[in-house]
Amino acid sequence: MKSTILAMLALCALSLISLSGCKGDPVADNPNAIALKTSVHYQELLLLPPGCMLTVSLQNISQLNSATNTVASTTVTVQAAPPYEVILKYDAQRISDRLSYALHARIELDGQLLFTNNTRIDPFAGPAGQPIKILVQKVKR
């Protein structure tokens, strides 16, 4: 009897420990979360090497020197030819009509920047629900 109770307590403790490590996506779990559909492409006729990472971020560009200018960011592994469809989720409560925002995309391989966009892309200017096209340029070395 005593060993059964100890076994049940151990099982409960293990369950709690394993559940404490489960964390949901704070933006996805947020009822105020909004998804921006983006389509990232480049004009060069080449395929990227395996292991390239694409990061798309929504930035508050009203205060360029602020450490908290990134509203949301997501990174995916590039696995095919462009365009790369990326859904960026952000908290609507972090957006203010008085501030300016821009989308930024970058493609890296092993921490080395390969492509980035060099023009401001207003995430709220186009028609709702349509993918926002982001043209990235090859970084010259």
C-alpha cells in the first residue's frame, strides 16, 4: 500500500515536471494576435545552400535607437526555391496609429548575412489578407 502511494506521488511529480517545461507561443496564445502573410523573394537565379535561415520581423521604426523596436519576429529554414511564404504573428496591442512600422527580411547562413531588404515596406499599406511581398537583395562582399 505504501509503495503504491509512493509510486503515485512519483508519477504526479514527474507529470508536473514535464508539464512545467511546456510553454505555448505567447503571441499565438494571445487573443489579440494578428497574422501577417509575407512572401519573400530575390531576383538572382540561384538556389540557396542547405541550412539557410530566413528571418522576417515587424519593426517599430519611429525610434530607431530603441532596443525594443522589434514588435515580432519569426525564423524559418529555407528549403526550396523562392518565393518563401512566412506568416508573422504579432500582438495587436503593441501597434499604435501614431507610430511607423516596417517589415524586414534577412537570409543568413551560419550567421553570415546573404540577403536583406533595403527599402521600407509598410506592413499595413496593402490590402488585408494579401501576402506582403518583400524583395531581398544579395549582400555584396
